[in-house]
Amino acid sequence: ETGVTQTPRHLVMGMTNKKSLKCEQHLGHNAMYWYKQSAKKPLELMFVYNFKEQTENNSVPSRFSPECPNSSHLFLHLHTLQPEDSALYLCASSQDRRGASGNTIYFGEGSWLTVV
Amino acid sequence: QKEVEQNSGPLSVPEGAIASLNCTYSDRGSQSFFWYRQYSGKSPELIMFIYSNGDKEDGRFTAQLNKASQYVSLLIRDSQPSDSATYLCAALGSTLGRLYFGRGTQLTVWP
């Protein structure tokens, strides 16, 4: 138990569906992240939120839409995805202050997404 | 482009041996480095971080950092089959303050 909870753990969706991934952190952190992990690729940072404000969008296609209503909750809304978007989506959080300990990222268990 | 390079392996060692995992990074301004372990089907979990040149020990794990060579390593002493996992190296970016991950090295410890 890392203090970062993701739901659902597994999701299968068609290319025309709309679904959402949910993340909640119980660590009192200020920053939350969405990462994508595909086979044989490094972890890809998608979005970063600090104090619920988006501070980074790493050229992510608009079919992925993040939402951060407060510092503890983060959503990833999915719409008209492609099969190549099938991957493990990891939510994470950190204190986001100076130094290594402040920037240590704690991951949730991930949501396995399959687009058919 | 900030890059973290790892030997993807797989690295296979016998139980009780020392496993050595290596990582290089391109951002000379990076100051902190992290090692995560990821079991198959699970999310990455932090093993340790290091920010000073030299060695840092935590139980059977030792992280080594050489900033001049832009090189980080993780040694696992007395390797156990339960250490079989993918090990991810990450560098804290100097400009954006974000972690950049390598592809990971798959380690198998056989009994």
C-alpha cells in the first residue's frame, strides 16, 4: 500500500467509448502525475499537477484529458482512443519540494488499459 | 532531451551472488538519482535514492554515484529469487524538477 489508489485496475474499452481513470492519494502531497508505461519503453510522463494546477503536458494527444479537482484527486478522461494507447497508466504523487526526498515519486498500482 | 540509459538485460545471477545494475544519464545538471523495483504486473516501488558522490548502503542494496562520469549503479548483495524484477533508474531533471526514467533492467535470480 503506497498511499496512492487507482481505479479501475483493469479496463477494456472500444475506440468509440468514453471512460475515466481515477486516482486518489492519501499522503498529503502537493503534486500528482500521470505516467504511461508501454512494453519496452521508458516510463512516459504525461501530465503534472501542482496544487491542482496543470504545470506540464508532454505533448499528449487531446484524446487524453486530465482533471485535478483538488490536490488529492486526479482523473484521466479517455475518449476515442487507439489500440496503440493500450498500456499501463500509472498515477503518482510527490511532495514536490527541493531535494531528493521532496521529489521522490510514489506510484499507485496502475490501471491496465486495453483498447479494442 | 534528457536521457537515462540502462542495459535492458536480461541479467541473470545465481542466488547468493552480487547483482550489478548500471545506469548513465545525459543531464549533467541532475543532482538526485533514484532506483525503483518493478515486479511483473505491478507498479514501481522506490528502493533508494542517492545525491552525493560515492556509495549509499541500505541493507543488501548499495547505490553508487559518480557525477563526473554521469554514472549510477545499484548493487544487490546476497541476491534472492525474490529480487527478480525490473529495476528502473531515474534522474531528477535539473530544469523541470521531474524524474526521467530509463527503460529498466530485468533481473532474474535463479535458485
